[in-house]
Amino acid sequence: MLTRIVSGVFPLACPGCGQPGDPVCDECLTRLVPAAGAPPPTGIDVWWAAFSYEGVARELVARVKYRGAHAVTAWLADAMVPFLAPPLPVVVTWVPTTPERRRARGFDHAELLARHVGRRIGRPSRRLLNRGPGPPQTGQAAAARRLGPTIEPRASAPSAVLLIDDVTTTGASLTAAAVALRSAGATRVVALTAARTPAPGATRPGHRLQTRR
């Protein structure tokens, strides 16, 4: 709670250079790398991502994930939305964190992102999934990450769902969430993540990111 109050009163330091930024200075904004194209994980019909998970983008995601920084969350949502393509699903949901980490942090970072995205596209955000206990995907070996977390449906799902997460590496979390959503009634699941870990040798796109400041 104190972190959110302080970040609302004092300007954030840019994660790239440490100078005042809101939440990224103009110079470091040009260093953000758009995510390279990648096939969607199993169970996902279409997958969009805003940034390559490196450098400044990695720190921005960390500020949302571990601090719940409101200004960064809103900025990332603004950056994510332009990557969506119609038709837009009727409901937005998210890949949930575990109950233990939600209690420890006081928030679910993916939920914060999802609710911001939902407001921007005029779609309701609903908690459709529950996640079982277990270690975080971050920091695990690739083989362990590919097993994915335990995710189950919490409520019935509409036919088309937009699934939000902060960052994806192997795609296992998106797949686990998509399987749960489909078991609850979804027939189309599209995913939007703030960042995507670049694959070795991936070709970076040549267009500039369009973000609202």
C-alpha cells in the first residue's frame, strides 16, 4: 500500500537511466524492443505480445509484478492494447498467481493488467480461473517451466475469452489457462501479454512501438 501511495505522489525513476520518467523517459522509450512473432502455445488461437522481455521492459514488468506500481501497470496496458486485432472477445480474464503470492503481495499483477486492458477496450474483466499452490514459473529450469502450473476453472466461461499475462517464456502457463477455459465452455481463447521472452535467433520486427504517454 505504501508503495502505491509513494508512486502516486513522486514521479517514478526511469528503469533504463534512473532519471525521472513516467514511467519511461523519452530516450529509453526508444530502447524498448517490440516482441518478435511467435506461434501461439497449445490451446491459444492467437497470441499477441507488446515487448521483448529484456532490458527496460524486464524492469517495467518487475515493477508491476512485485510492486504493483499503478502508473507502470496503466502504461503497460496502454502499450498492449494496440496489438489487439478484431474481433475482440466478450470477456477479459488473466493467468492467476497463487493464493499465497497474492496474499503476500496484496494484489495479483496479471489481474491489475487485465482490468486496465478491459477498461481500455470496453470489455468486462472477470476472474474465471484459480491457480493451485506451487513455485513461481520465474526462476525454474526450462523443463520445469514447460510442465506448467495447476490451473482450474473458477466459473463458466463465455465462448470467446481474452487471456492476459505479464510475460511468457515457454507458453506453459497460457496453455494451462486455455485448457481450463475450454473445459469451462470457451471455444476461442486469444492471449495478450506485456512481454515475450525472445527465442534464440529470433528476428526482431522493424516497426516502432506506438504508446500513449
